Amino acid sequence: MSGSDTTSPDHRELWARVRARLKTAVGEDVFTSWFARLELEEIVDDLVHLSAPTRFLCSWVQSNYADRIVEAFRNDIVEAARLQVTMRVNGQARPRLAPVVEVAPEAPASQQATPAPSAAPMAPRLVRDSAKGGDALNGSTIDPRMTFDNFVAGSANEMAFGVAKQIASAAINNAVTFNPVYIHSTVGLGKSHLLNGIAHAVSQADPSKNIVYLTADHFMYHFITAVQRQSALGFKEWLRRVDLLLIDDMQFLQGKSATEFGHTLGALLTGAKQVVVAGDAPPRDLEMLDERVRSRLSGGLVVPISTFDHDLRRDIVQRRADQAATRFGLHFPTPVVDYIARSVISHGRDLDGAVNRLVAAYQLTGELVTVPLAEKTLADLIRTRDAKRVRIEDILKIVSRHYKVPRNELLSARRSRDVVRPRQIAMYLAKALTSRSLPEIGRRFGGRDHTTVLHSVRKVEQMIKDDLELGQEIELLKRMLEE
């Protein structure tokens, strides 16, 4: 079998059938967590090539589901025997470079070996282990650069910074202050830095503390691994023995893992153990959590981080410029620092990136850092001033809130009118306000075909012409997204 055309109807229908088989085999929650974002790239000879949006997802699917996926393909393609999962970058899959997992044809029942005993679940990385190079978890590592000393505080984040330091101080002294603590902001404003800073401070002061830092996807990873290995009770008990639990990127928690987080949260709070959570939205907007868990988070201390003002942006740039001077002997003139702070307004990571680009430009060309060099080197970052880049996630959030339809319903297969119209409007806004292609939009809306997206766009365009009030409503949504 030679390479197949990924755009052909046969190819799309094949992948749809395989996805349906996988969903039936593993259940809705596991499918949503590990398979929903996979794409079929090509089939060459006996090799099935899939892609995933993250390196972690590639590794997890390749390691744990290769045989099941290949078996699902064998219903249509009997020669399928190997699987390769590579990471998508900017919507394009990387070439097939990593070793592939070969799946032998299934032996008759009488010849199958007895399954090996279930292994214990992998334990999440403890901060004290990571500092010593331990391998307690191949996952959420602590960034050595994200300490309190490297955090730049200002009016937008000073409350969150103060709370983080107070949590660390209390934990060092075997006390609990505000509990739970929930820090939220848009991307790149320092949530992860604060969680890492808490972990560093407590671990350095008392290496005996049982501190666990996990991103939401790794929480799901360990929970599902424990369920598969029939050691879920041990995993739960292990988590409930921690002194300090730090969960990052809460908005990505899904399925039964979200329910398990709720149980863990309740147990830790009952036992007066400190819990700190970070996400990109307030607790009330975390629709994947049930109302009881959202209420527990809201009932603790909820700390927002707002958009950086000019003074804080300048302080961040100056701090990074001073570090560059110490490490590389590179001087950033005051006009350059002012130019970056005034022009790069998206978020803190872009400010760090701007300084790093100018350091790289100096090292590669020897050209002194000047405003003209900054204008040339940072052009794409500065273009964000002209218009806010709207994300599909922003659209889903705004439409969900406006029409009071849960986000997961917008992505579901439900066809009731109260869901279909908001979903169509969300697709229309995605086409109108983002640069995403129709197939990309379809994938983000629950794996729909691009023809479904096109139909929705045309439907809404016609509704706007026929219904003046609806047109005004959609214009309001656009303004809300572009503010």
C-alpha cells in the first residue's frame, strides 16, 4: 500500500471509522483525553502515521495505545502493522523519524501469553527529587529560572506575588494560610512562575516536604495510568499524603480526571493540606468541573493577574536587560528598553522573547543593540499592537457565556436548536476573526469536517441578512472578542 491522499473522502471516512471504533473501545472520557486531537497524516505500506499537537501526547499514545490503534485500522486495512505518532508544528506534522512500534498479528487465544502483573503507577515528581536529578516523574518538572527572585512585581501582579510568598512561608512553618488558592490570568502573565516559585522556596527551606507540582495533563496521565494498572486507590492515597499540591493549566483538565481532582481537593482541604491551582479563567468558567468543585475553588482565595501596564513592562524588560549585561556583557540603551516596553504589549513571555532575540542578533551579527535593530528584529511581536489576535478558545468562552451553553456542548454532537445556533455562530466568528482554515476550525470544534464549518458560516451570513437584531448581537460579540 503506497502513501494515501490525506485530503480524499476515502481517507477522511477511514479515519472517522477508526475514531468511532476507538471511542467505543476506550470510552468517551479516555477518548477525549488521548485520541480526540490525533489526526491521520498518511498510510504507507504497513505503517500508519498519526500526528498530535504536543510531544507529551505523541509519547503517551505511542507507548500505551499503539496496538489498539493499529487493531482499529486492521478492520479496513489488513496489512496495517506499525504506528508512528509525530508532533504537529503550526498545523504540519513532523516527518516520521522516531522508532515505530510494530504490532504483531494477534495470536489465537490458546497461544497468547499470560498478561504481566500490573505495575504500580508512576509517582509525580517531587520537588526535592527534581533538584537532585531524580526521575520520580517523566513529566512536570520545575523550571530552575522561575524563582521568586526572578519574578518582577507591579500593580498587575503584586497581590498574587504577595499571596505566593505568604503560602511558601506558611508551608515552611507547617501552617496553611488561604486554602485553596486559585490564580488566574490570560496566557504569559506569570501564573506558572508563581507556582514554580512556591515549590522552589519550600523545597529549598525544607527538603523533607512532600511537594507535588503537576500540569493538568499530567494529572490526567497519572490518574488514567493508575486506572489502567488497577492501582487507582494507591494513587489517590499517595496524592492525599502530600503537604503541598500545585496544579497548573487547570483549564485542560477533562473527563473523569476532573472528577478525581474534585475528590482529591476535598480530601486535602479536609486534612488541612495546602492546594494552589492556576488556570486561564475564573473558577465559575471552568465548565469541565462540576459545580461543587467550582464552589470549593471559589470559596478559597481567588487571585487574578491583570494585563501588564507600561511601568511593569518596562521593569520586566530592564530586569532581563540587566541579566543580559551580566551574562553576555551586552548593554541595552535606555531608548531600546523604552521602545520594547512601549511596543511589545501582548504578555510577559513576549517581553522575555524580545530581549532574547536582541541578544541572539548581537551574538550572530555583532551589531550593537539599537532602536532600528529592535524595530527590525521584533517586527512580528510589535504587530500585535495593531489588532488583538483572537483565539478560537476565546470565541468558545465568549459564545458559551453569552448563550449560556456549556463549552463542551458546543463541541459535542448534540443537534438541539439551543446548541446548534450558538455553535454555528462560534464557527462563523472563528472564520471571521482568526486566520485558521476551515479544516483547522472543524478540528477545534469536536473534529468536524470542513464542509460543516462552511455550511455554518454561510448559514450565519444569511441569518445576519435576514435578522437585523441577530446581526447586531454578533457585532457585539465581535467587539467583546476584539477588546
